Amino acid sequence: MSALVALTIVGPLVGAALGLALRRNSQLRDIAALLGIGSAAVGSFALLSQVSANGTTVVRVGGWAPELGIILVADLFAVLVLPIALAIIFVVEIFAIGQRRTAWGANPELAGPLLGILTSGVSLAMLTGDLFTLFVAFELILVSSYVLLTHQGQAAQIQAGMTYVVMNLFASTLFLFGLGFIYAATGTVNIALVAERIHDLPDGVRLGLGSWFLIVFGTKAAIFPLFSWLPDSYPTAPTTITAVFAGLLTKIGIYAMIRLHTLTSMEELGPVMLVIAGATMIIGAIGALAQSDVKRILSFHIISQVGYMLMGLALFSEAGLTGAILFLVHHMPVKTVLFLVGGLIANAEGSSRLRYTGGLAKRSPLIAALFAIPALSLAGIPPFSGFVAKLAVIRAGIEANSTPIVVAALIAGVLTLLSMAKIWLGVFWGPSVDRSDHNHPVSGPPGNRRTMYAATSLAVAGTLAISVMAGPLFDLSERAGAGLRSPSAYIEAVNP
Amino acid sequence: MLLSLFAIHGLGIVCSALAGRRSMKSGLIAAAVAPAITATWAAISLSRGDSPAIFEFAWVSDLDLVFRFRSDGLALLMALLVAGIGALVFYYATGYFKADAPGGNRFPATLLAFSVSMLGLVLADSIWTFFIFWEFTSITSFLLVGHKHEDAKVRMAARRALLITGSGGLVLLAGLVVLAQELGTTNLSELSPVSGTAASVAAVLILIGAATKSAQVPFHVWLPGAMAAPTPVSAYLHSATMVKAGVLLVAVVGPAFAEIEAWKVAGLLFGITSMIWGAVGALRHRDAKLILAWGTVSQLGLLLTLLSFGSAKATYAAVAMLFAHALFKATLFLIVGEIDIRTGTRDVSELGGLAAKMPIAFISATAAGLSMMGAPPLVGFMTKEAAIEAALGLSGLDQAVGVTAITVGSVLTVAYTVRFLMTVFGPGPDIAVLPRRAAMTIPAAVLGASGFAGFVFVDAVSSIVGNAAVELNTEANVYKLIPWPGLTLAFIVSLAILTIGGLFGAVLSRRTTAAPPRSVGADLADVAIDGVLAGAPRFISRVQHGSLPAYLATMGFAASSAAVPFVWAMSLDHLTLWDSPIQAVLAAGIVATAVAGAFVESRLGAALTLGAIGIGVSGLFVIQGAPDLVLTQLLVETVIVVGFVLGLGQLARRFPPVSEAWKAVRIVVSLVGGLAVMVGLVASASKPAGEAPIESLTIAAVEEGGGKNVVNVILTDLRALDTLGEVVVLATVAIGILALARVRKTESMV
Amino acid sequence: MTNSHSPIAEMSIRAATPLALLISAYLLFAGHNNPGGGFAAGLVLGAVVTLRTLAGLQEPTYATALLVSGVLIVIVVAIAPLLWGDPLLDMAVISIRAPILGTIKSGSALPFDVGVTAIVVGLIVALLDGLSDPETSDPAGRGNLERNS
Amino acid sequence: MSAALVLTIGGLTTVGIYLITARSLSRIILGFSLISHAAVLGLLTAGGSPGPAPIVSGEAVTANPVPQALALTAIVISFGLSLFLLALAGRQHTLTGDDLVEDDIEDRAIAGLPQGENR
């Protein structure tokens, strides 16, 4: 068990280091990166089966007691979300290998290793039971994403990169301040100990800490009004990079928020968070409607969907939390796939701008089908996973009698449907656009394209699998949520 | 059995997609198999009077998301209609489309996907099963309406349909969640009456959802636009099956809302308005297909009206009408499609004399039209009779409203039917007609004849309808369809309706309206949608303005407001002025330097300030007792200052100027930000809930970590994982810097 | 990079190199008991490399090798305990008698710090590589850039 | 807790935020350095009052070593990120001749505003 936990964190790092060392040999370096990420993914699935059977596993790094050292906690919540996150990165890495020689490919020598580092950070962020280590993990994720975003050095990327880096740096600094507050208040940065001690604090401090970390994690999660960095930066990166960002980064923020705010029982912040959730989902959807580029539409959708997850959390009920976790699990792969399809669209049409696309359904029914399934899922149309997740969240809202947020969720749903229709009408229907007036090459050797299609199809199949498995996943989410809602179990596991 | 039906359909979809790659025709034929089998199964089950089969598969059982199907009398009747008409439509489409029409790999498969969605919907015995297939019909309908999507008008129509039915779906979703909560069950066959505010809300929400799907005024605006679809689609989805889904929904959940006034009132409002307005629309239009579409709105209104009355008799009549309507309306649509193909127009003012040129179509159309008017000897007559009987059977205000509404609606129905038949088949312009295609004529003839057959085999029809109605209202089993009622009041009313309506229609058919009426409702819907699309950029550009400094200021304000709760817990008791006077001096020096640094105009000066502050902070570390920090800080500061000077040395020496207003905002946000941090820190330390285990740490470091420098032992042992992460961060930064360097080097080589 | 080297500067840098190496080695070894450690050692070593690079004594081209080896060392230290069934990053402690420093209680924390040092030096080298700006010393290149912007 | 330290933290944060809301990346880097100083000092302050260095030599009571270790990690990380920002600023300079952060072009296009002249 301990080895599995270590594997998910260190495996991708080894792959990254070897990938860098072997960067001149394209095959070996790809294999190294894939093996690193793949081993972590496999390890995380193994962890899921172990933890769901045997309960939370705690690893004391270096063998130190929780109040002295760092612990890693593989609870059900962590091992439910982690395998999906890692599987996504794995699929994207395959896509990236296929995309390398096209105009939109990331630098092949760096993308693999950097994704490996990102993977390691994701594993660490989800498994850590220590807030400072969470900070370090965030930095790992962020710094690798900074480099992934800017390593090609194009003007738009540097421009976007600056926004992205500076906003997230500010959030990181706020995180550090927050750690100072927590340490001053509780004398520890261990999550379990914080959860234990926080109830002895004056209400003002407790809520202050809660709302401070709402801002910190909220910036990563792109909630209202802190989301501005996302749509400005994501679309400029190569497709593969954006796909990973879209699937993972904001979700890490939500993940951290779910973990901390439930373990520390921040119910009092519920109403504020509900307002933020409503604003996030609606403004995100409006933002999506305003865009005229597939990648930007999809970027705004991320924001809108984060609102649903926040809503589930903010209800602070069992049903809501289950919904939020299920939404998280569903959203990560679906969003990634949509961005991958966005890449296929750009590859086939030479652009992802609606102005330059049209009639793709006729020329490539496969892309249309690959888009339609995750798009319907995202819009919450049954029988896909998005429907289950949305139903779970909305039902939780109705159970809690929170009518305004339910109405907001429904309105956001309509707007999302409209924006999906906008993409469909603009890209897949209508007459084909004369592509001689813009100069993006339609490129890529067929072999590479096949790899891209294969990776995307694999990912779509994965989202379908999640739809089919929605029942067991719901059960797991429910159990994971229950684990978070009773901090005593978590504390007991960490500090027996 | 139920499961294998779906499997057959699934197989059919794949086969038709594959076969359709060769030609449209093979795709359509492949697609027709599954509905044909289903229709046969339904017919046999109905004739044998099998007891309902149930299939259940739990998907997400905690959310009550189950796939539960039940083949009761109503479900079988609907399945027969869906699959039977479906099979005929597929056959018809082989005549409608040219064999080599484009889209053979998509169209038949999509139509079959719709067919199976509809089948799932009618067989559903769980609220959520019903909803799942409901949504799927919306999507497949969108794809089918947009079949000819190269045309911008078609795209708009498809978007309108999707948005209205999609929004309705969301409203319905909310309604169903509430209903399920009130009921405590999601099994449609186990509904019990609910009451209370929540139930009323659910009732209205569900009714709105149903009204969008069944094209009730004012949500009907998508239906005429949907006529942009190929005629087989219009005949199948937009008259015979999908638009019935809303009515069916009202019928099946009706028993739960029997005690809710809002349900009845809203239902009548929707129903009666649609019945009248739809018929008026049918009278105004010139396009034969639009006449029929508006007629559908009207007929659906009648069905909704009957169901809303909620009496057993009305329910029985509604089920009977639903059956009859599917038959005659599909017939008429198919014939319009045939006319369209054979004459090249659907405009009634350009058509005429087709009775002689298209005799078979004429006979089928007349049979269907008479059935629609409610004239004997056709099944529509019996059902219209039943409807009037039902209205007369009500009491008080209900009776007055019901009789009036149905009479007026029926008169108008007769009028537009007569107008339709006379303008198309009666004397008029001489128009060239292409040769007959059997594939188009036969299905219409079969459906048209079925209206007559229904009249002849009245007992069979009557019992089928009875068995279906009994599923909705157990008291409905006493009613029957009566072929020759004698001189009852209802019959007299019927005669009057036929006479007045017939005359009215005959008069109107002489005069064709000058220009086709504008589709105001549809235009309004489009304006609304476009308005949202146009308003979105204007709204979002205020939030997402693209200016990083403003984003950061927003974040600063957000963080400051997050610190507000700290204020309530703040106590200053634990504050001392300073730990040592030197600390105070250093602190003052640092702050003063920092403030000065903010106003330094040159980059070099800024770098120097940075260095000075770094040294000052190191001094604070010394006082704090942190030699490792001092060492590190000094080294780090040196590197950064050197890097700053080396890296940015060649930049313009001065910073660009900023506007005064923005400067003011920055000053405010930075002041509250600084305040927030101070408040947070002081408040957090006011009443700590735990202490660091310094002693055990020290012991652990020496005993187990083997080092006297506790900080170093923490970094390399106790918290080595952090250090591991930290150095990977550094390595990654290095990779990033190298990557940028390489980009620049390749560029400079070019 | 500065193209004009003064011979005196070059000589003093050459002379300072062993001294700086010694300091950084001290920091590395002493870190466990006194202020210092891998990071500080790396920065001092980095300073030497910077001076030598600026003086033109070496080219900043080996950053990746340092980074990779540093990360690998750190990782090996991290996962080695797993082979003995100990938890991740469980540091072994052993006593060594060293000539000058006396008895050192050390162990896997030392190679860990060596890895840290390698990475820090790697970063400095990368920075030198990144900041060495061919365009600034090459007016033609700069002109080229201005045309582009 | 020392008021002098708290005020230093507040002052550094204030000036830091003022600087990062500027358009020039070199000012932003400067601002971040200041805020990072503040955050590190915050961690130290949170750890309790000063004391002898936590190097075991006989004295029983030393300063709390944990915040020092955390602060060290934080310093190193923000050091790395400052270097990365410097590299970004350098790249921006190569591209535009300055290190100013422009408004996002897409956002401006959507708002219907004229786009930056720098590209």
C-alpha cells in the first residue's frame, strides 16, 4: 500500500527525469514519459480497489508521527478522484505523441517530462494530509503548467502566460499567508490536526480561515470573481496542454476546497458559497455564449461547471457533497475529451474559430460523433454521466430548499445548451468555409492523426464507461463524501 | 422481450448506418426492420391481452435512476403507433428520397435512434426512464430537423426547436425531482395523489415541460419551423409521435395531481388556447405542411384539455383521440410529402385538381380528413363523439367551458380541414404531376384505410383504448366507442359542428390569402435567442476585460473581504510592541525602503531597493533566531538582484506612467490588502488552539534524524517530501528558462 | 555575456574557484548540524559558475544534465527505503569518522542534499543560459527583432 | 507577537500589492518579492516568539524550528518563480521591446474595443 502511494507520486517523476535524459531519442523518451505516468495511473487504480475494500490508508513519510512529519492519506475521496485524473493525463500524453508533428503540437522534448511532473504534483496534492505539502504540490502543478503554457515562446502564449502566472502567484502567496494564519491559530499544518483543533478557535478565526482558503482555492478553481485568468490563458496553449489544464487544474482547486471545507465543517460559509456558485455558473455560461472560438467557449464552460461543483459543496449536505464529488469525477474526463476534440477540429479545419469552420459533420462524421457524446454529457443530457451529476446536484439543492440556486443551475443549463448548439451549428453544420483566406495549415501526417483519433476515441469510451458505471461511482462518491463529513474518522485514521 | 426490442433497435441503428453508406435506400430499408418487428410484437401482445411484462435495470439506484419498462395496455397501444407508423414512414421515405440522396449513413440511423427513444419513452414505467428518453427525443429531433443544415433557415429552426424543448426539459427535470420527492417513489404505475405547495410547484413545472414538447401556445413556435425537416420526419416526429410525448406525460402523471387545482387550471389554459389558436393558424397558412402543423397544435390542445378535466370519461376520450389523431395526421402529412415531391410545391394557392391526377392520394386524404373532422364512418367520428360526450358529462363551470371550447375548436378544425382538402384536391390551377411512386402511395393508403378499419372493427379498437385508458383512470373501463349513437345530444352537436365548420371552410377555400402570414412567434423566439447571444459579449466584457492589473485588484479585494470574519475575533492582548528595539528599527527601515521603492522611477533603483529590503529582512531573521534563513535569504537575494539587473538591464530605464484614477484604486486595494493580512495574523494568534511540539521535534531531530540543526533535519528528513517537491519546482523552472532560451536562439538563427 | 575579459579578473576567478568549492562543500556537510545545507551550497557553487561563465571560462550548456541527475539522486534517496520495507523517504542515519570534521552522524540525508545542490546549480546554469542574450551584443540581431515587432 | 513584525508584514504586503497591480513585469516581480517577504515573515511570526537558533547545543528553549523550515521552502519556491517571471519578462522584451503586460486581445475583441497596437 505504502509502495502504491509512493508509486503514484514518484513514478511520474522518474519517468520525467528519464524522459529528459533521453530527450534526443524520440521513442525512448516517449516510452519513459508514458511509463512514468502510466505506472502512476495503474497504481492509483490499485489504490482505489484497496482503499474501497480496506478503508483509508495512511502513509507516514519517513516514518514520522503526524505532528512531526508529513503524512499521505489515501482516503476514498482521494483515490476516487486520483485514478481518473491520472488516466486523463495518460490519454492526453498519447494524443500528444500523435500530435507532435502538427502545427499545434507542444515541444515533444519537454511536454512528456513536464506532464510527468504535473502528474506527480496532482498525486501529491490529492494524497497529502498536510497543508504545507499541499502548497508545495500546488506549486509543482502550477510551475509545470506555467512552463507547458509558455515553453513555445509565442507572443500570445507569453502574454497569456503572464496573466496566468501572476494571478496564480498571487494566489500562492495568499496560500502562504493562510498557512501562517493556520499555524498561528492551531500550531500545525497537518489537515487532520487542524480539523481537530479548529473547533476550539473563536468563530471569527474559524470562519476567517475558511473564507481565506475559499479565496485561495477559489482562484485555482476559477470561481467568481477570480476566474479571469482561465479563459485568457487556456486557449493559447497547444491542445494537449489545454486539455490537461481544462480537465485537471481547476478541479484540483475544487478538490482541495471540498477536502478542507468539509473536514473543518465550514457550514456557516454555505450561503456565501451558494451565491458565488450561482454567479460562477451563470457568468461562466454567459461568457461561453459570448465567445466565437471553440477553445474559448469550452474554457468558459469550465467556469460554469465549477459553479455546479461548488454548489454541491456549499449545500453542506450528504446529497450535495455526493453530487459535487460525482460532478468532479464526471467533469474531468468529459472536459478533457472536449478539448481534445477541439484539437481535432482545429486540425481538420485549420482553426478553431467558428468563423473559419463549418460543415464538418459531413466531412468527418467521426469528429462529430466524438464531439457530440461529451458535449451532450456536459450539457447534462441523459443517459450520459453529466446528467447523473447534474441530477444529483439539483436534487440536493431541492432537498435543501435552496430554490434560487436551483433556478440558477437551470438557467445555466439552458445557456450551456445554447452554447453547445452554437458550436454544433458553427462547426459541424452549415456550409463548408472557404479556407483559402486564413493561413493556418491543415497538417499532420495520417499516422499521427490516427494516434490522435485513437486517443480521443479511447477518452470518449472512458467517459461512456463513467456513464455506465455511474451507479457504483455514485456509491463511492457517497462513501467518500460521508468520510469527509465525519472528520473524526479521518482524524482517527491519521492519528490513531 | 422488452430488452431484446432495444437490442434489435441498437443493431438496426448500426446496420442502417453501415448500409446507408451504400445508398439512402438501403439504409432506410435496414432501419425499417426493427420498428416492423416491434409493431408486430405490440399487435400480438394487444390481441392476446398479455399481462404486462416488466423489465428493470438499476442504473444509479441511490438517485432512483432505473431503467424500468412495463408493457401495459397504454404502453402497448403507444408502442404499436410508434413502431407501426415508424415502419411505414421508413418505407415511405424510400420513395421520398432519391436512392442516392446524401446523408444515407446518417439520416436513417438517426431516425431509427429517434424511434427507439420514443419506444423507450412510451414503455417507461419510471419517472427517470421516461425523462431520459424524453431528452433523447429532443436531441434526435434536433438532428433530424437540421437534416438540410446548409440552409441557414433550417439551422435557425433546429436551434429554436432544441432550445425550447431543451429548456422545457430542464424545467421538467426540476418538476420531476420535486414530484419524486413528494411521491416517495418514481414508479409511474404506483402514483398516488399528492398535495401541498411543493406538489403544486411540481405540477406547474411538469406542465410547462409537457407544453414545450407538445407545442402548446406559447411554446408552439418551434413546431412550424420544424417543418423544415424532410416530410417523413414531420409525419413521424412532429405529428404522430414526439409531440404526443407531452400529452402522454400529462396523462401518466395526471393521477398524482388529481387534487391540485393549479394542474387543472393551467392545463386547461394551455389546452384551450392552443386548440383555438392552432386552428386559427391552420386557417391562415398557405403552405399545406404548415396548415397541418398548426392543426397539430390545435389537436394537441384538445387532448390536453380533455386530460385536464381529469374525469374518467374525458381520459377515455383523450386516449381514443390520441390514437385516432396519430393515424389521420400521419396520413395527411405523408400525402403532403407526396404532393410536394410530385408537383414541386406545397402552396395551396398553386395546387388544385389533384383529385383526378392523384386519385389514390385523394381517397386516402379524404378518409383521413373526414376522420380529422369527426365525420362518419371513420374512427375520428367516434372519438370526437366521445370527446363531446365527455364534455357534456362534466358539471357546472367545467361543462360550460368544456362544451364551448370543444365546439369552437371542432368547428375551426372542420373548417381548416375542408379548406385543406378543397384547395388541394378541388378545382384550381392546372399543375404538372410526376408519376406515382408506390413507396409513397402505399403507406398513406394503409394509414388512411386504418381509419376506416378502426370504425369497422370498433369493438377491438374500443377494448384496446379501454385497456389503455384504464391504466390512467381505473374508472375508465366502463366506456366504449359507439359507431352509431342515434340522436343523442352529442350527435346533434357533432352534426352542427360539421355543418357550420364545413360551410366556413368552403367559403374560406375560395379565397387564398394574399401572402403567407409572418411567423411572429418564431421570429420573437429567434430575436430572444439572438438577443442573448448578442448581449452576452456586452455583459462579459465588463467582467472579463482582459486587464491583468484589474484582475489582481479584484483578487486583492476578494481576499480582503475574506479576512472580514477575523475582525470579530481579534484581540490585541498578545501583541507586544517589539521583541527588541533593533527589530523595531529594522522594521521601520524595511517599510520605509519599500514605500520608497514603490515610487522609484527607474528599474535599477527598484533593483537596489529590492536588495536593501532583502538584507533588512535577513536582519529580522537574525533576531528571530533563524540562521539558515539568513544564509539562504542573502544568497537568494543576490541571485535575484543580479538576475534582475542582467535580465532586465536593457529595458527602458523608466516605468511607463499610469492614470491617477487607477493609481487611487491601487492604493486602496493595497491598503486594505495589507490591513487584511495584519488582521488575519493577529486574530489567528489571539486564542491559539494548539502549540507546536518544539521539544519532541528537537529530540526527534537529534535522536532519529542524527543532526543538531533542527531546521536542516526537518528539511532533509521530517519534511523531506516538501524539499523533494521544492527542488522539482526549481528543476522545472530551469527547464522553463531553458525552453525560452532555446526558442530565442532558434529565432535569432533564422 | 561580456566579451571583454580582463586578465586580472580571470586570474582571480580562477584562484577563487577552489575556495568557493571548499565553502560549498563545507555548507553541504555541515548543514545537518550548523546553518547551511544543500540549497545554500548550491547557490555558492552557482556563484562560482556564474563568475566563471561571465569571465568566459566555461559555457553554460550542461544545465539539463545537472537537473536530471539531481532529480534522480533525490528520487533514489526517496524510494530506496521502500526496498527495505520502510516508508517513503525514511532516512537512514549512520556515523562516519571524517578527517577534519570529526564524527559525523549522517546518512541518506547527505545524498539527498547533494541532489538538491545539483539541481540548484543546474538552475543557475540554466539562468545563465537563458539570460545570455545574443541580441544585446549583436546590433544586427536587435535590428532584426525590431523589424519583427 | 511583535507589533513591529506585524506592521512590517502589513507594510510589505501593501507596497507589494501596489506594485503587482502595475503594468510593468519588472514592477510585478518586485512586488512579488515584497509580498513573499511578508508571507515568510508571517510564517515565522505565526511560529511564536524569537529565541536562540534551533541548533541543539544545550539550551532547552529554542525558536520554533518548524516555521523556519516551512519558510525556507517557501523562500526557495518563490525564488524559483521569481526567476521564471524574470525569464518571461525577458521573453516579452524580446517580443515587444518592453516588459508590459498587455490586455488580452480576445477579450478586447469581444468587448468591441480597439486591440493593442503592440502586435
